[in-house]
Amino acid sequence: MIGFYILIFVLGVSFGSFLNALEWRLNKEISLTKGTSKCPKCEEKIKWYDNIPLVSFFILKSKCRNCKKSISWQYPLVELWMGLIFIFVFCHHNVYQNLILGNTDMLPFIDYIIFIKDLIIVWILTFIFVYDLKYMEVSDLVTLGGAGILFIISLFTNADWVSMLIGVAIGGGFFLIQFLISKGKWIGGGDVRIGVLMGVILGWKLLLLALWIAYVVGAIVGIILLLFRKKKMKSEVPFGVFLTLATFVVMFWGQIFLDWYMGFVSL
């Protein structure tokens, strides 16, 4: 059992390493198929033994072997996060108990597709979080490409098509209206695309909850930053960070909250 969880963790860490590489290459507009990984500081090619996810960072003591400059803690943290979140999703779907132990109440095959879909979702959300936080930008390749991939995968699941399409319209439309009215001053075009992605992932009911959470948390963080003078009133804030966090929370616990709320209201 422990060995299987280690395997899932290593898989997640590997996808975290790929995320770090993709993030850097997209920002530098370097093709994924062009060359090997390079040091972000000196751009010297990284040897394979210095590019082992999570391990090499600590062996090298967070410094490039060539230029001796510090390597960002982003790399091990993202890799560790992806390893842990892959285990979380794995446990959330009870894959070990059903697939490995062969329980009589086996999950339908469609649920394993949903499991894979959720792994893709958490990877996409993590990428958007990191990219927006670091560059104040949102990658079209990941948001729109991710929405397209998830939409296709949903063809093979019992997804609520009506809810998903309404969610896409609400998510994209909500941010598009703000973008057009403010001429891009309130939000960026990337938020519009994230709204579309959120609609595909959550459907319209959970989307509304996620938007509410994102704006509340964003407002709280914004007030704190203003109080500590880390930001000014006109400073830009990477709102995609809050949207991805809210999407992640609602994706796993949103329905529980809605069920509780509806039960509370009906009292």
C-alpha cells in the first residue's frame, strides 16, 4: 500500500516538474520540443542528474551547479504540492480500495475517467496559480486548451451538459462584461478565459459559489495588503490566483456546502 502511494507521489512530483518547465518556456516563448532544460539565471543546459524532481534541488543546496546562483524555492514547492495533491485526489476517489484491493463495490469505469480528469484539473489550476502570481498573466494555451481537453473528457462521463454550458456562458460572460465596461482596467482578458474554464469544471451552481469565494477572499487579502502598504488602491492584483483557489475548494467541497445551505434555508 505504501509503495503504491509513493508511486502516485512520484507521478505528481514529475508533473510538477513539467509544470515548472512549461511555465518558464511559455514565458520565454521557447518551444517545448526545443532543447533541454536550462538554468533560469545563466541559461546553461542542466544535466539530467541535476534535473531530478525535488531531489536535485536539495542535493545542489538550492544553487545552480554552473553559476552558483540561487534556485527559486518555487521549483521544489510546486513539485511537492503536486505530489501531495495527486495523493489527495487518489484518496478522494478511493482508487486504491477499488482498483487494487478489488472490492466488490467496484467503481464504474466512468469514475476512473473522472479521477483522471480531476488530476488534469488540479494540474491546470496549479499552473494558472503559479503563472499569474509570477507574471501577472494567464496563458491561453493552458486555460483555453485545458477547457477544451476537459470538455472532451466530459463527453465520456455523466457530466451535466446543461449546467456546464450555462456555467461557461456565465463565467465567460461575467468577466467579459467587466472587461468591456472597464476597458481592461478592472480585470484582464485572462480572467475571462479562466471564467470559461471554471464553467467547464464546476457547472453554473458551483461556479456562482466559487466566484463568491474568490471575491470575498480577494477583498480580504486586498484590504490586508493596503493596511500593510504592500499595495496601493490602483495596484494590480493577480485575481487568477483567487479564482483558481476558489475553484479548487469548490471542486471538492462545494456541493457539501450547497447541500448544507439548502438544508439550513429550508428549516
